[in-house]
Amino acid sequence: MKIFKFGGTSVKDAEGVKNLAKVLQHEGLENTLVVVSAMGKMTNAFEKIVDDYFDKKDSTSDAILTVRNYHLVIINDLDFKQKNAILFDFEHVFAQLSTFLTQNTSKDYNFIYDQVVSFGELLSTKIVGAYLTEIGIENTWIDVREYIRTDNFYRDAKVDWTETEKRISSNIDTSKLTITQGFLSGNKTNTTTLGREGSDFTAAIFAYCLNTESVTIWKDVIGVLNADPRFFKNTEFLKQISYKEAIEMAFYGASVIHPKTLKPLENKLIPLYIRSFYELDNKGTVVKKGIDLYPKMPCFILKKNQILVSISALDFSFMVEHNLRDIFNSLHDCKLKVNLIQNSALSFTVCIEDLYDNFDTFYNSIKSKYKVTYNQDVTLFTIRHFDKDSIERIEKNNKILLKQTSRETIQVVIQ
């Protein structure tokens, strides 16, 4: 069996949905489970609904209408001959959204987020499944929330692997074509999500539980490059990456592969392919057991919108274990992602990513006990397998706030 994952870019419009069908026809329709993300930028659009609803803005209805019209355009452009079924499902999804927004009593933003944003994946997979049926491709649509079970940590739920594996292995017909949602999961009573960009992880969960032959992530690039072409010139194509190296790259923030995706695949030696949905004869990059990197070269990873925080004791005492414990507990409670750490006798410096707008809460929680200084909107560059030229490429004409070097990796924070 194979697992295919299609991100939002691949199904951003009707032509994308049609191209997804072409990929399946090219690769084979049987023994395949397809994981699909929300269409285009619809996750952002649903986040706008959440924000407007949470802040009790009058624009909530306009935000919903934007999402509704976007999907209706795609449905109309697909020119269904039998449109009643997809329109019924479409209206049912929006009725569920309306019911939640009307009846919800929770004031927990993260809970509301998961319940609302999840409708993006439900809509995209309903449309994809209906189109495949329309053109004669038999498929089974499943609700992933009934299969991937998690705890109650909304927006970054932890997988209950025992329950999830039992549900997936005993209920998925691996001989057929199955369509399901990425990013979503469920606890005993409500929708949860696996974290932003979690659809790759969804594919890995199914692969692990079903012992599949491979996982393929279909993208608009030919595979993994040694740098993001949006920010770097003269990027080069990587043919093969080991699990270990890919985990390192993902940990440091390489956007092509979601960090949680790799470990389940490594545990069962399931190869991961990153391929272009435009160039179907190109086999792309493979992540598997073997040499770390081929061809071996410096790899650049860039993370913008970082916050560099320096923390020291108010009485100038050493920053020792109990101080660090307090700081890390607060970082965890505020869901701040740590991307770099540097410690000295008197200070502790950390480069963090504020994914959930909780930095002010973190700052207020520690400022009474520590002296805290910070720089916002800094950029973190990480270079794997660095050489002199690659370091000069980053440092030239930039103000360096922090630099840290290990055997294979150098990290530089610039402003």
C-alpha cells in the first residue's frame, strides 16, 4: 500500500483537483490512501473566522461568506454533471459550522480553533472525493477523526498510538483508494488537530499503522533543495537524505518536511518521497536509511519572525538548574517553540517562535523574578554541513546578534 499526501497548494483550485486525479491515474488507483489538506490558503481563512468569532466582531459572517464562495467557485469550475451530492455535503458542512458557532459556550480559544479550522479539510476532501467519483474513479471517503485519536491538548494534540493503530489497522481496506483529511484528529468527544502543517504527520501515522510500502508528499517543487528558493539563489537538488539527516533538518525548521513525520517512518524503515505533481516522471527526493546526504553540500534553513530573549537573575547570581527549570516550564506553558539555546554563568539566551501569540504572557510570567531583554522580528539561519563560503554568505552585510557552532551545524541570529 502507498500513502499520498497533497497539500493546500496542490488543490488550490479546480485545475489542482483535476491534476490530483491525473497523479492518481498515473501512479495507480488501488492500494492507496490519499491525505488532503485544506484548499489553498483556506486554513488562514478559517483562522480569520475563529479570530472574528472569538473577538465578537460583526465581520464573522463576511469571513464565513469568503470561505463559502471560494469553495463554491471550485465546485462550479469542476463542472459536476451530478452536482446534488456534493452540494448536499457542502451545505451540511456549513450547517455544522453554523451550529457550532451558535451553540458553543467555551471561551478556550484553542478549543474553538480546532473545531472551526477543521472544516477546511472536511470541505477539501468532500470535493476531491466527489470529483473522483464524477470521473469514474471509485473511492472511499473517511473521517480521520474517527481513526487518529489523541489527548485534549488542542492545536497540538498528542497521538494515542495504541488506540490509533487499533482503529486504523482493523478498519482501513488497504486494497482500495481511500480519501481522508490531513491535520485533523479527535479525542473522545471533540475535534483536535496535530499542529500547523500537520498533514505530513497524518500521512506518517497511517503509514506506520498500515506498514505501507512508501509515503509520497506531492508538492510544486521537484524535491528537497539545499535551501528555500524564495530566499536563496542558486539552490541545488538533493537526491537522497537519510532519516537522521532529515530529522535534523526538520528540527531546525526545513519547511519541506514536517518534523513529526519522520520518526514513525524511520521506526519501520518506510521510505518518504518528495515529488512534483507537475513532473510525474521525476522521482524526486527520497528519505530513507543510507548515506546522510547525496550530493553532500551545505544546506540552509531560514526561520523569520523569531524572538531572541536574554534572561538573567535580578541579583546577578548564576543561572543554574532551578532557574532553567522555571524558564522552560513557562516556555512550555505558553507553547513557545525553542529553536536555539545558549547558556553562560550569568545569563540564558533563547531564540523562540511565538506560534500562538503568547510571548507577552511568557514575559509577564518571568519578569518579576528575572531581568529580561529581547529583540523581536529577528531571523535565524541554520547551516547544516557548513563551510567557509556558506558562513560568509549569511554573515555578509548582516548584523549578527548571536552565533553558535557545533560539528555539523552553525546557527546565526541576525537583525
